[in-house]
Amino acid sequence: MADAGAFSYTNKKGQTYYLHTREVTLKNGRKQTIFFFARDVRPQYALQAVPAGYMVMETERTGMPVLKRSGKK
């Protein structure tokens, strides 16, 4: 089920993935925001656009999309 508000990416194999974000707590107690792609839309985590400073790349072997920081640090 596609959601018009979720950012989608279609890979070279024709599979569509949707971008999500979530805040997780690491073992040391620190909170960190993660970004991930899923084949379905999870409304509570879906993002409408790629975050500033990131770009979508595709892994060569699997075709899975990933976020990569763009530009210089």
C-alpha cells in the first residue's frame, strides 16, 4: 500500500522502497536517529523527503537503497 506522502525510491530491479526514520536508544543510553528503507509504508515513521545533507545511493550487489551523507564534513 503506497502512501502519497512518503518518499519513495525505485531501484534498478523495479522494486519500490519507502524512506523511514526512527529514534533508537543505544546500549550506552545515548539516543540516535536512524534512517531506513522498507518495502511498505509505516505511517508513524515515514518521511516525506530525503533529509538535508543526505542523498540516496543504491548498493551494487542487492540494489537496496541507502542514505549517504552528501558534500564535505
